[in-house]
Amino acid sequence: MSKNRFSVKQPIDCACVIHGSGYDWIYVERLHNMLRRGLRNQVRLHVYTEKERAVPDSMIKHELIVFPGVTGPKRSWWYKLQLFNSQHHLGNLLYFDLDTVIVRDITWITELPTQHLWTIRDFKRLQDKNFSGMNSSIMWWNVAKYDFVWQQFCQSSLDHVMRENPQGDQQYIGRVLGQ
């Protein structure tokens, strides 16, 4: 049986994290516009941010749990782990850092099977053939399936996690996934 060429495509749930003053809101708007141009499906943007930050009704706001003493551009990496919390979202999620630029159709990413967590290879170490670390600036996964990343993080001391993973959330996620 052939596919109905008039079928309605499900919206793609996309996400970003904006915390602190490292980025202005315009970065969220730009990412949202790029996603709408770069995906053939409708986009639902989930914005993970502080309680007091206003988010337009056209976007889905998720209030971040505040980590006392965790601020600054690199230390706020740790807020990204809240994307794995299935209390916020249960389905597939396509995440982008706010400094990502999308220049063409990226629908193919959403066609990858979400029994895996997909990321890009750490581009800072591309020349090292023995290194298989990830870069968490772009991720595609099923939040319910990978909720264990958040659960394990919650069971650990944040100071210990940060000390053991000086390269941030991507090093931690890679360790939890056994990379």
C-alpha cells in the first residue's frame, strides 16, 4: 500500500536552553525561525529556562530547576541535562544550542531511529581517530527512553559530577551512555 501523499505530518518537538545572560532572547527567535525553514514538518519549540523569564505562548516553556552556584557560559552546560527529564516531555526531541546555524533542510535527522541518542562527533577532536566523544550541541532522542540520564544525574552530587567531567554535559552524557 502506498503512503497517502496528503497525510498530515506530525509536528517535530524541538528544544533549546536559555539560562542566565550568556545569550539574548533574539537567539531563541532566530533558532525558531531556522527550524521552521529547515524542517518540513511543523515545529513545536520547547524552551527550557528560568521561572522568571517570559516565553511567548507560541512556544512551550519548561522551568529549569535552579542549581545554586552554577552560572556562567560553561557552568550553565549542566542545565542541558534537564532535557532528559521525562516529566517535561515524553516523546522524541530535537535539541540545538542557541549558537547553532541551520542552513538547509534537516528533516533527515528526524528520520533517524530514536532507539539511539544521536549527536554529532566532537568537532574539536576530529583529527583524533581514537576519540569517539560526542558534542551535545545537536541531539535527537526519545526522552522517555533516555530518562535514565537525568535520573542518574539526580542521584549524584553536582559538585562531584562537575569535577569528574571537566568537559561538561557532553562528557557526562557520554560516560552515562558508556562511550
